[in-house]
Amino acid sequence: MALNAPTESVARLAADDPDKDLPLRDDIRLLGRILGDTVREQEGEEVFELVEQIRKASIRFHRDNEVGARRELEATLDSLNADQTLSIVRAYSYFSHLANIAEDQHHIRRNRAHAIAGSASRPGSLAYAFQRTREMGVEPKALGEFFDRALVSPVLTAHPTEVRRQSTRTRELEIAELLDERDRAVDPAELALIEEKLRRAILVLWRTNLLRQTRLKVIDEVANGLSYYGYTFFRELPRLYGSIEDKLEAIGGKARETPIASFLRVGSWIGGDRDGNPFVTADVLNEAMRLQSALAIGHYLDELHELGAELSLASNLASMSPELTSLADTSDDSAAARRKEPYRRAITGMYSRLAKTARELDHVIALRQPIVDRAPYGSAAEFSADLATIARSLRETNAGIVARGRLRTLQRAVDVFGFHLAPLDLRQNAKVHERTVAEIFAAVTPGFDYCALNEEERVALLRRELLSPRPLVSPFIAYGEESAGELELFRAARSIREKYGLGAIRASIISNTDSVSDMLELALLMKEVGLIDAAAGTTSLALVPLFETIQDLRACVGVMDRLLSIPEYRKLVDSQGGEQEVMLAYSDSNKDGGFVTSGWELYKAEIGLVEVFRRHGVRIRLFHGRGGSVGRGGGPSYEAILAQPGGAVQGQIRITEQGEIISSKYSNPDVGRRNLETLVSATLEATLLQDESPAPDPAFLETMDELSAAAFAAYRGLVYETDGFERYFWASTVITEIASLNIGSRPASRKKTTAIGDLRAIPWVFSWAQCRLMLPGWFGFGSAVKAYIDAHPKDGLEALKAMYVSWPFFRTLLSNMDMVLAKSSLAIASRYARLVEDVSLREKIFARISREWRDSVDALNAIMEQSKLLESNPLLDRSIRNRFPYLDPLNHVQVELLKLHRSRAASEKVLTGIQLTINGISAGLRNSG
């Protein structure tokens, strides 16, 4: 193989040329060859030959469906000893990781080619969004107003499907950077050096444990979340803002007087989400914020140091503003070398103040000791004001271009991240709040049973207490551990806001909200710790309901309608600027009602909520609790945002980023930039071009009601109403072994039972992905379409085809299902089914699943008018099919290891092997949790 990728023109990469994927194939071959060489050198010729034998047999089977190849593959895999098995699993797992890197780099390569070629054709890019607004006649003023009022917030969570360690991510990022260098290299010696570096990085990867050796603590999860600021957010967020401002200036023909508002902010749940996680405490919350703040201020110190080195402008060569001169003169920097360098003297004083801030706020000593000793900054706004003084002086003295460099990005970073880095959300289950409130009332009035009250009685009582100045909580009462912990955490939140700024903690979210009293219970707890001022009717934190189950989604419009009608609560909303955030759960609604019904009930809930909020004169902000897999609301963000019903975006959207999706989106800065840009572009289009997307035909809504009802019956009939299904699930998937992985601090189930209802949605979906059934992403669709066509034999199929062509919601629903079904494999899943010892149960349930799978594939292809899955997305089709020969051996090995492990006669190596296969399969599927 040639060392360098085939030379391709920018035009070929940017165009839809059939050879545009040649660089990708070349990268994968190179990485695969180096990995193979590494296996041979480190494990020996015998293991290398086994890897090659398995690979060739698997490729033959997938390419030709050759029975002999399958038998050879199974015989080879069954003959492996324990050490060989671990080596084979590691080899195929690493290949999946390396293929992911190559694919990401190819996306970057193509985006760069589009940019160089001046193409704005890529949907999801800012260039495309701005071009669309120009074509539709959107005025520059309207664009500027959109950015000034918008809020776009991806929110990082710590849900346990991220199976990679930070050590491996670091090496993978190095490999990505080397592939990027290789694209630009032409000299043979340089190419050879890059390949040597790649070999070194892959060898280090091979000798690095893929699996964590200890279970993560919450603070470990916090640290992992913070790593993405170094990878992506510190660099790319300010650059993205700068790009937007430059585009606005180009369109408007002049510079804006003020920068656009910092509308794009990364949020976090890590350290504040205690729903089902007993390890999130007040101490953990405080430490999470301290670590966040230390990282932010540390970044500012580094940037300020570099800025001081750059701003060597001398006072004897140009004038300075009086404000800058004053800032320099009060810096206490008397060094003779800087006497005529006022910018440097000003920065010396600022660095000193910032270093003192880090020491007093976060107990962190700056690596570079300040030259002088000055008082700390009282707030991030004070630091920002000093930076603004420098920027104004540069602009006013004909050096404005200097202010557009590092200073501009630092100013934006401070405005976005403050001294708190990311706003932390609090989250707790409504039942915990209920128990805490009940204990508080019982302590005040012994024998009083709050839980025995009906909803109307609860609401009346809570309303009275919200208006009462009398505190209910007493420092002289010893509350139970749960209630004491809740109160202490809210007190910590109040203290954090006072210490780090009002943006440090912005919301408290109530999981499993199903009533008005759930919201008022939270309000009462916040009142008791001083987060709500009852007399003034103001709240420090936003109170956010999270509607999760199908029943809750159906009830949420009525709940919010009544809640906004309660004067005591409406005052709290008004104190938040007349905005109310509502969170909708994709994961739990899917587990509860299946993919089709979940998507439809979410859509209807949004329509109803938009109308209710319009009637009450309150602005709605929807927070989408989406996971990585389609079964948990995942799929392309751009299409998902544009598929929202009219009025649901309104310039504001929050979306959770969970598990392995965080690392796949934000480990690489270029990929991270693209994903952030996609969120902004989709929100802009969904808001300003909404009139171009007419409301769906009322007949479509009726059709979806019919489809949803049939899909719901099919899904519930299998998962919750089939005797033995629970046993089938636990035996035929890797759910038990997933719990043994050190990938998160949160338990897999809410309770110590095997009930599907108690299981968290994340391991539920993750387990079905591992056995390659992906059941939460499609089950029920085949039955729904069949029932609909049977009820409408003349025009049923044509009506569904029309919906697919004309309705973004339905098109996105089917597109996501298309991807999920393409990643599934009944042949592989049948091997997992054989883990169920009850033959009758196994055959009954697997036959039912298989029949539904085939019906769903047939229905999907008929509606999309395609002859095979992913026919309309050949790039994704090739990517998935190229991975199958490397995924299937991992699945086969996983099944055999599960048999050994469950026989209880296995060694520790068997469990390690299972865990490694989980890692490799997850990497190969990419969005599985």
C-alpha cells in the first residue's frame, strides 16, 4: 500500500464524486495494517494469523452469504483458548475505534473542502443556514435579534454508556491529529515520520487497558466531563461566536456596536443529577463546582499570560486610552522593562487579581506566580470589564485588528463560562420531594399524613404555605437521612450561586412529574432554604418539570395549564422573565410505550404545550432529554430540530448529550465545532424559516394516531404483557454483565428488582444494541403499518408515502428507524436467544420478534420506496456494512463467554472478555446507548 492517500482535488471532495471516499478507505487500510503489525509484533504470528483468518472468513460470509465461511468462522472462534480470545477481542475492538477515527477525519476533510470551494450546500452548516435566510428574505436586523434572544444549550450528562477511558481517548485524538497532518504532507520523509508516530500511538493504545479497573465515582465523572473543555469547548466556542459575528457584519455591511449575546452555552448535570444516584450529595455538588471554576479560571490565567506576551505595544509609539492608562497605573507593576508598555502592565495587575481569585475561590495556586499581590476579582463581570478596557483602547487608537485576536476569544470565553464554567442543573425524582415534604409537615404537626391527601388537598396546602412567611424547617429537628440530604443540597446550591455567580446553578428539574403538586412541592423546599422569596414572589432557580412516561406526556398539557393558572406559581414564572422550561423524556417514554408511540406522544405534547403557553402569555423553552441511540431519542440533531412542530423552538432549545455520544461529538475539536454549529444552524432555521414549513395535513395527524395505537398495543403486548418476557430479556442480553462494567456511578435499576419498569432506560437500550436487535428503535412499526393498511386497503400505503414525502416529523421517524434496522441482525440475535434455557419461551418470543422485524423492514422499504435498507444513504450503508465483518466475531465471542460466565465455572478472564466485547461492539455501532 502507498504511504500517502490518493491525491484528490478540493472539487472532487466537495462534490458528490464516487471517488470522494478514497481517502477514507486509504486511512482505514493504513490504520488496519499498522494495527495488524502491532498484533503480530506484540502477540505473535499465531494470534495475527487467527485475526486474519477470522477477518477473511467473516468478510466472505457477509459478501457472499457463504455457508462454509460461516462454519469456518464459528469453528475458529470456538477453538480459541482464553488468552487467544482476549487478544482477538482486543484486536477487533481497536479496529472499530480506529475506523471511527478515520470516519471522523473524513467528515472533517470533506467539510474543509466544502469551505475552501465556497460551497454552502451542506445542511447543518452556518453557511447553509445564512444562505437559506438570505434566499427567504430574512433581514439582517432579524438575524441579529435572533442571536440576541436565542438560547442553545447542549447539556452533558454522566449516563453510563461511555465505555472508553480518558487514556484511550487521548491516544485516539493523537491519531486523529496525525491523520490530519498526513493529509497535508507531501515529502516522503515527512510521511514516513508520521507513520512512525502512528505506529507508536497504536502500540501505546494496544498496551493500555481498554477497561477501567475501578468503578467511577461522581467526581471522576465530573473530571471526565471537564476534559471536553480542553478538547473542544474552550477553543471552538469562542471561534464559533466570532464566525457568527463576522457573518452578521458581512451581511449588514458594518460592524455591530456590541457583540452578540452568549446564546450558546454548554450545560451540565454531572454532580447535580441525583435522581436514583445516592452518591450525589451536597459535598459532591460543591466539589463539582469548585473543579469547574478552577478549570475556567486556569484557562483564563493561561490566556492572560499569552496575551501579555502579545501586547507589547509601546506608549511612545502610539497613544492609549485614559482608561487603559489608569488600569496600567493601578496595576502595581513597577518593572522598568515595562514602564512604556501599559498593556503589559495592565495585564500584570489583572493576572495578579485573577490568581488571587483562583486561590480564594477554588483553593488553587496559579502555576505562574504573579509579580505583584492584588485583591481578587469580586466577579467574572469585573474581570470582563478590565478586558473590555483593553479592547476599547486598541480600537480607539487604530489598533482594532489586534483586539480581534486572542483578546476577542478570551473576552467571549469569560462571557460564556464566567467563574463557574457551566451552569449545573439539579435533578431529583418527584417521589423524593414528596417524601421530604411529608416529613417536614409531620415534624411540624405530629401525626399529619401529607401522603394521604388527594391532589386537590395537596395543592391547597402547598399554596397556603408558599404564601406564609412562617418557616416549616427547623434547625432543632433531626430529619431522616433522605430529607436532610435534600435540604442540605438545596442550601449548597444557594451558597454556590452566591459564591460563583447566578449562572452557576440555573434550574432544578423534577423527574417523573405527573401533577401540579409535584411542582409546588419543589417550590416549597426551595422556599424553606431561601431560593424562593415568598413575600416577593420571586425564585432564584427555574423549576422544570420532566415528563417521562406515555401517561405523563398525555397529561402534561393539563398539568402546565393548571400550574400557570395558579397566581403563586405564575409570579415565580414572571420573576424568571416570563419563561418556563419544560423537559420531555425520550428514553423513558420509549421504554414505556415503544418507539412509534413515544415519538408521536412527544410531538403531540409539544403542540399542546405551545398552545397552552401562548394562551397564558408565557414563553416556552423545551428541554429534550435525548440519548445517543434512536431508541432513546437519538439520531441526527439537525433533522430532529427541524422536525419539531411549529412554535416549539422559538429560538431556544436545550438537549442532553449523553454517554458515548459526548466523546464521539466533542473529543475532536473539528468534529465538536461541526456539532455545535449544527445545533445553532438548525435552531436558526427552525425559528426564522418556520413559515416555510406549513403545518401538517390534519389527515396526517389522524393517521399517526392510528399507527401509534397499533404500535403501542404491539409493544406493550410483548414487553409488559407477555408471560416470561422479563426472564427472556435478562437471559438473552448482556444486561447483567453491563452492571459489572466500571462505566458509571449510577445503579442500572431504580430498585433492586428485575422488573422492566424499574430498569433504567439506558441499560435497557444498551442491552438490546449489544445483541444486535435494537428492539427499542423499531418494535411495533410493522404491526402498526399492517393494521393501518388492512383498515385502509385502497389508499393506505399511498397515504403513508405522502406523509413520508411531505412531513418532516414522519420522515425523520422513518429515517432513524432505517438506520437502526440496518444495524440490527436477526442471525446474530438468534445466537443470543439460545442463551434462554426455556426452549418454549425462547422460540415463542424470538419468533414474535423476528416476525415483527421482517414486517417492519418491509413496511419501511415500501413507504420509503426503496429496495433495501439505507438505499437513500449509501455512505452510511457502506460504513455499517464494512463494520459487520468486524462486529460479528465480537458478538459470537460474547455469546460463548456469556455461556461460560453464567455456568459459574469461569475464570476472571471470562468476565474481562465479556467486558471487552461490550466495549468493541459499542464502538462498532457508535450510537448504542
